Amino acid sequence: MIYGIGTDIIEISRVKRAIERNSGFINRLFSEEEQEYYEYRKWNPQNIAGGFSAKEAVLKAIGTGLHKFKWREVEIIRDTNGKPFVRLNGKLKEYADNNYIGLIHISVTHCREYAAATAVAEVSIEKRWMDIESMLVTTNEVVGRNIH
């Protein structure tokens, strides 16, 4: 079941200017593992803009925006084939767990001028079932104590 969908598009030139103007831009937005990927890609602004757009798409799919969280709590990591996947950390992971958000699919693309990403967040049936099961066990214990 789908929890939410998010899409984002950004001009690559805006990201390039942000990198040139603000020396802390990369460190503020991207984890060490993400930065290793960008270094491997020779700090190509298209790739960095794609990562930024992906983070925005994930926050939209979750439905929160950034106001409660930090950029680095959303990581766009690549597997050995280069396919991107989403890893959540910190308060954002806690929020996702509390709201039964499981896997988040991500697709990133770019051309010369724009980078775009789409994210689809799934409802985690396993997380939801574990909470329901826990509530049932607790309720049965309370009922059992009240009967005796």
C-alpha cells in the first residue's frame, strides 16, 4: 500500500551556484557516504542536483517537508550497480517508524539543465502488524488481570 508520493525538479545551475557560494553546502546536505559517491562522480553538479532533488522528493512522499528534520537524515545511497535507494536516520527514521512507513522507492534523472526525482513511500504492513499484535497482547493481559 502506498503511503505517499513525492516529486521534485531543480535547475542544476542553482545547485552549482550554491556549491560555489557556500563552502558548507555539501557538508550540510550530504552524508559522508553520499559525498564519497559524488567524489567518485568527480563532483558533477548534475549528480549533486539529482541527490538534492531526491531528498526533496522523499520528504514530500513522507508528507513532512524539512521543517522537523535535517537534510542528512535522508540519505540517497547507491548499490553496487549504481541504483539509488533511500536510508533514513535520526528523527526522520523515528517518524517513519511511528507512522508505519517502510520501503521508499526512488528514481533520479537529469539532463543538462534539470535534475528530477520521484519517491514512493510504502506502508509497512510488518511494522503495523507488530504494533497491533503488541496492543492485543497488552489488552489480553489487562483483561486477564481484571477477570481474576
